[in-house]
Amino acid sequence: MRSLGIVLFYLFLSFIATILSHIFHVDLLRVTPLWKSAASLPVEAVLGIALAGGVILISNFLDRFSLFARLNAVIARHLPDFGLGEVIVLSMASAIGEELLFRGALLQLIGIHLSSLVFGFMHYGGKRPFLLWGIIGWIMGYMLGGLFLVTGSLLAPILAHFTVNYFDLLLLLRKYKQAPVDE
């Protein structure tokens, strides 16, 4: 599996989140929901998929503009030729690892503003071509953090994150990398 190193990185993020949760006594998976009616499995799933759908629609619209198309081309150049199975595994690993750390642990420890900023910075990575990706990550940090706080569950942000990553990876591989994504 060409993506083993990436999966191990997300396992490491999950490990850090677990350590933080034990040190600071926070529940990684649940908080008191801001909207009590949203604290049910079906509503959490619907809200997660709805957020993802909106983000995917906006992403596909923005891809028509050269600034965003250039960003996608730069990101795609850094991706190996993943098959569909790897796209699914990487989407799930990143969704779980990042949500456990950034929403499950950091949001509760340093708040939504700083955890979103750190999430954005992680996507930026200090490389100028990725500045826009960092800004998008920062905004997504707020949306995913808000979803966690509203539902009180990490399920909705994990579903949203997985869905966005899955469809974004497919777009990057099919349109910008022009690699087949079936195995």
C-alpha cells in the first residue's frame, strides 16, 4: 500500500489526541450539544453529510476559477497515483485522525478559534503555494468545530470530513493528476 506512511501519520495524530484526552480529562467523542435535538445518530449523520454536500458544491464551483484550479493542480502534483481503495482508506484515516485531534481534543482545550487556526496552518504547512489551502482549512476548522459543538458528537464532523476528502481526492486524481482511481 503506497499510502502506509500517510495512514501512520493519521494514527499518530489519533495517538496524540488520546494522550491529550487522558492528561486533560476530555471526552474525545462527545461534548454537551448546543442543539439538543441534533444529538441523535440520524440527525448527526444528516448534518455531517449536508455540510459535506455544501462544501463539495462550493469546491466544484470554485474550481472553475484559475486561483483554485492552480491550487488543485499543485496539490495533485504531490499525490501518488492512488487507487479507489486507497482513496477510501486515506479519506477515513485523515477524517478520524484530524477530527480526534483538532475537534475532539484541541477544540476543547484551546477553543474553536485557535484549534481552527492550527488546523488551517497544518494544511498550509509553511509553503507559499499552499497558503490558500491553509485559509480553506482554517474556514473548514470553524465549520467542523461548529458541527461538533452543535451536535455534541464527533460523528458528524468525521462524516463531513471523510465525504469532503473522498470527493476532493477523486477530483484531484481524475481531473488534475489524470490517474485512474479504480483498482
